[in-house]
Amino acid sequence: MKVLDVTSISVKYGNIQALWDISFSVKKGQLVALIGANGAGKTTTLKAICGLAPLASGRIEHNGGVISGWPVHKVVDQGITLVPEGRQLFPKMTVEENLLVGAYLKRAHGKRAQTLKQVYSIFPRLEERRNQTAETLSGGEQQMVAIGRALMQDPDVIMFDEPSLGLAPLMVREVFNVIQELHRQGLTIFLVEQNVHQTLKVTDYCYVMENGRIVGEGTGKELEADQTIREAYLGL
């Protein structure tokens, strides 16, 4: 079953076209990635799904129902959540307060205590620091809070926008380990990343974007074996 089905969407910012007739899908329980260089249109793709970037054409479906043109709050209430680039936490609020912000939706509010326990089981470090303000955390710990906040929304599909950006190599590995664990638990994941090497190791299926267009697709192993991909993104 397709949780997300994006069909021939285009997005324009004024007279500038950012996405050109792109199509892809994410099935239930899959970890699907969208890779490409900075400025390729990856974040615009996420914004289009969330309702932050209006479509010039095309259609977006979630679990078989059209969500194109919906306001952001309605998309989120459907169970589509985003871990944004740069984390975007409330710096003066504590770790736990930032996490509980994620449970404001009706679908998530009633089980927030249970979900909070689950988040702390995934991120024991956050439980240790639950009363610290977000601004006092390391970049990696802040990314954990951002992921935890998304999980508090009881997502049907979770989207990641450059989760490894700006993190030390050790923390990058830890973040990817968490993403793999969420995948093993059955969560549907759509991952946008510039770290192609790590991404191809964990993804079930991957799309390659250049200049607002999908220019390739395949499994991680297939793309790792593609000489064009190896030269353009892996430096091989």
C-alpha cells in the first residue's frame, strides 16, 4: 500500500520553477530517500507534501486520498510529520517541553505520556536532560529532540530534512542508527539527505534529484553500483 504517492508535481516561486513534473511513492513500512546536491529541490519537495509550497500542477495522495492544496495543520493531522532542517526547537524551553509540543494534535494528545516513555527509551540521554533548556544541548542532542518531537505526533509517515547536517561524524552515525531502528519498528520514513554514502546503506529505495527533476532511481545497492552516481555523489 502506498502511504505517499506524488504524481507529476511542479512548484514555482513566482517566475522561477523549482520542481519539474516529479513523481515518486513511499509504501507502508518503507524507508525511501531523496538524494541530490544542495539546491536540487529536495526541501521544496518536502514543503509541497506538507502544504507549505503550493503546487503549480500535479497531485499528492496520502493513503489513497488526495491531500494536494490542504493547509499544513490538516496535513499534519493526517499523520504526516517533518523533522525540519536545522531542528527548529524552542531554545528557552526544556527538552521535555519541546517534546510535549509535538503531542498537541488530537490524534496524539491522549497517549502523550505513553509516547513520551517510548521516546525516552529510544533516547535515554534526553530523559537525563529533560529539565535542561534546548539551547544548552549539543547539536546532536538537539537533533534527538527534533526527532522525538516528531514521534510525539504519532506519525503515520515521518519525513527527515537533512538530519545529519552540521553534525560530527560520530553523531551522524548515531542519527542514522536511530533512523534504521525506527524503520525496523515499522515506521514509514521519507528521508531527504546530502550524505549519500550513509543514505544508500540504509534505504529500501532511493530517488535522485537534479535541478528540480528526478533523474534516477533504484535500490541503494543499484545506485551504489551506478558509475554516474559514484562519480557525482560518492567521489569514486
